[in-house]
Amino acid sequence: MTLPLRAAAIADAVRNGHSSARTVTEAALARIAAGNPALNALVAVHAEQALDEADAVDRRLAARENLQLEDLPLAGVPVAVKDTIWVADRRVTQGSRLFADFRAPADAIAVERLRRAGAVVVGMANSSEFACKGVTTNPLFGPTRHPMDPTLTPGGSSGGPAAAIAGGLVPLALGTDAGGSSRRPPAHVGVVGFKPGFGAIPYGPGFAEPFVGIAVMAPIAADVTDTALMFEALAGPDPRDPDSAAIAPAEERPVSSLTVAYSPAFGLDAPVDDDVRDAVERAVEALAHAGARIVPPEGRFPHWPAGVTETALMPLQHAGLAALYAEAFRRDPGLFDPDIAVQIERGLSLSGAEVAAAQLLGVEVGRALAAQFSAVDLIVGPTTPCVAWPLDRLGPETIGGQPVPPRAHAVFTPLFNHAKVPALSLPCGTGRGGLPVGLQIVAPRGMDRRVLRFAAFAEETLAGCVPESQPRARP
């Protein structure tokens, strides 16, 4: 598996006239034609529109003199967009038969900003139905396969975007994340997935979300430089999204001054496979040796509210699905992925008090984590407790030698959505079979650039931990 030329290098070459957006786009389309059939990462490729967009970028460049980085920072960079995000006049389905013929009436703000920055949208990337499942498969398009082993899943729901990066099809992808959807798949395939803090990148216009108030647009890339480049092109408030907000500027303090708490299980009573724990611990030791101020927390850390688990928060997703799709489900349950149908049925069975209890717990999660960030600057730990598993299962049958329910693989990501803080998954080594392991880096709300800065330091430090099966492509 070979990662593509980096976005920063592409944009620099296109801006400086050493290449053209059309040439870059043609090369991306050729890579997609050769590599996508085995992965099923992209479910729609818009070759004609992409070439038209590339020509438009080249015309914009030809019309400008003394072009700077801030002018078209993503000049000519091919981007895949998750098939849940609106791209104007493109078919966007959410992986659902209900939306099989839907054409988006407008760009999402994030897509609008990608175009403004000079990026070229080459196609739509696969997702689980309504982005509500921890593996990437749906009734319309089937499964996305892991780039290192086609018998494995990349996870979900942004498995299509993550596999498109890891498989060398495109240098950038835009996913969504309401519970780890754009951190876990990147961890499983060995790329970078960044969940910004809530509101850092404007959301919508687009589909109604089952999870209200925690979903974000999420850049996915091969390295931290490209992730940060994409984030900066997308971040900042917009009056069309009342939840969007400005974030803190980049800090001048050295990375070595940041207090970083390492938490092997993020304070949760959750099993972790030995290979994952070992890879993360080796990475943390390397960071400490390189000058990071790693502090071992006393006892469990973070200290969450009593009773907090992902299961306790899932009624919000189930109730949201029921609110949005119960009518269609009652008319024809067979339209839905059977696993999504189960979630809708659960949502229909919930009482208002049960939904409110989950909502209140989510608020408590945010408050508890905010209080704990008064003592540390960052928290790090595993993105997932396991490496990738077989394609035909919702999750691994065991983790840490214990039988586990299907969602046990997702335990370390959702609480940070409910806390609305930025969190990033960085490749940090390998587990069994050479499969990638991710290190999750978390900061207080508004400190998105702190996460990216520390991730850049960690990436450089851990360069020797990148698996040989995933060579770091160089411009």
C-alpha cells in the first residue's frame, strides 16, 4: 500500500507552475480507476466534473500574479468527500436506499471552502448507512475493504474516506465524526484522522443528523501537515451555522512545556488488546524520550461521571434515527440495513426520560472533562482497543482476551464528541499482522491547533514506528 504524493507538495507545485490542476486530477483519476475496484472506497467518481473544476483552478492561477500560500492553499489537490456531505448537484445518498436518487441542492460550507481553496472534488466516499455503524457497508454500495487485507474492514463510518487515503487514491478526504467515525478508521488503516472541536468547522447545509449537537466535519490525510493544511482552509465561523465559532490561535509555548497525561484506557473499565497497548506505550515512551512532558495520572484518568459508557449514550443515536426515519421504516423496513433497522426499533422503544437521561449524561461528560483540563494540557491514549477485524463482523468477538459486545471497539472515541473537544488519531506503530495502531491526542475545546502542533511533533518523533507495509511517500 503506497500513500499518494502529499497535498502540500501538490498545491505548491500547482501554484508555482511546476504542474497543473488538470494534470494532477488526471493522475488521481487514473489511480482511482486502478485501485478503487479492490477497495470500494469511492462509490461515485465524477471525472468530467473534476476535470472541469481543475481547469477552473488553472484559470484562476493564470489570472493572478504574485500568488501566496493563502491564495489557493489547496490548489489542484484532489479530495474525496464522504457520501453523507452535500456536494452541489452530485448524488449524495448516505448509503441509504431512501436517498438513492437524491442530488444535493447546495455545497456544504466545508465543501464550498474546499473549492475556494482550490481543491478538486473527485468523488464520493463510502459510508455506513446514515453514518451510524462501526463498519463501512450499506445496502446501496456494499463494503469498503481494508487496503492492507481485503478480508478485513477499515471500520466505520468513514471507512471510505480513510481507505481512499491509505489506498493511495487521493491525498485528502473529508469525513464526519459524531462518535469516532473519522478517528477509528484512520487508526485501523494507518492515516491521520482529525475530529475538530464542535463548531471549529461550520456544519451544513446538509442532511439532518441523528446525533444532535456533536457531529463535526473531519479532515483525513496521510500526514499531520496535510491535515493541518486542510483544517486551516475549512476552519472559522460562518453565519449560516450558529454553532460555528472561532478557535484559539496557534500557541508560541514550546511543545516540551505542555503537560501530557497518558491514559491507557481513558479512565474507562474497558479491555485493550496487548498488541495495541504495547504499541501505544512504546509510542508514549518515545515521546517522553524526545522531550514531551508525559505525566502518569493517579488512578483512572480522566475521571468521568458515574455510569458513563458509550452504551449509556447510544439512546441519543437510536432516538435520533427513529425521529428521522420511523415513518419510512414502518412503511418498508426492508429498505434499511438490518443493523440500522435494529437501532430504529430501539429508538422507538425508548421513553422520553431515557433519552433525556442520556442527553444529561452527555452534558456531564463535557463538564467533567473541562474541569480535568485545568490540570493538564493534553491527554493521550489509544484510538481503538484493537486492530482491524474481519469484514463480515460488526466488531471483534474478543478484546483483551474477554468476550465483548459488537461496539466494544468504539469505546475510546465517543466521549470526546460529547465533550465537544478536538481529538486526533495518529499512526503510532503496529499490532499483530503488521496492522496499524492509532494514538489519540485530545485537548480542551478551542485548542484545535494545540492538538495539531503536538501531533506534528509526535509524528516526527514516531517516524520509525510507521509500519514497513505503509511506506511514507515523499514528494
